[in-house]
Amino acid sequence: MMAIVYVSLTINVGVAGFWGIVLGFFPRAHCRKWPYGEDTPGTRILSSLYLAIAFFSLYALIEPDRLYSVCIFLFGFQIVYKSLSAITARDFRNPVVLSNLLIVVIHSISLGWLLKCGPVAR
């Protein structure tokens, strides 16, 4: 069942890493306009959050001794932040809101498993 934790981390690296790079470094990328809008300081700040999530997830993947402590905080933080994004955006047709809610479900399963099994779960 530890595989779900690796799925969560891989999703973070892929999704947060991709959007962090696109929003932060490719302001004219066509794929960003519909879900995120035009290039603004706000989207660039969001980029830094996404990149931090991707970096910490990658760190947890390559440093298994730190996986538990990183994931307990990271998944908990993301569950709260992504749930709040659905409440504040109030647009359940937006693909960012929908993907955030899907990631909340996956990270909740991962976090629940980690909390149940404790730090020795590997």
C-alpha cells in the first residue's frame, strides 16, 4: 500500500512541477491561459508554491529516510490548501479546481495510510 504514497509524490512532481515551470517561466504559453488566465504577479507567486511542492516531493522520493516527515506535512498542507481553493474559486468547472479536488482525495488516502502505519512504513 506504500505505492499510494509514491503515486502522490509522483503526481506532485509531475503536475506541480509542470505548472510551476509554465506559470513561472513561460508567461506566453497558450496552455496556461484558460485555467490560470493572463500572466500576473499572482500566477508567478503560485508558480513558486507549485515549484516548492515539486521540490519537496522530489526530495522525499530520493531521500527515503525523510519521506515520512516530509509527506506528513506536505500532504496535510496540500489537502487544506487545495480544498480551500475550491471554496475560494467557486467555479467547479475550472480544471484547476477539479484536479485539486482529485489530488485531495489521493493525498488523503496517502496521508491516512502514513498516519496508520507510522514512520517505519516503507
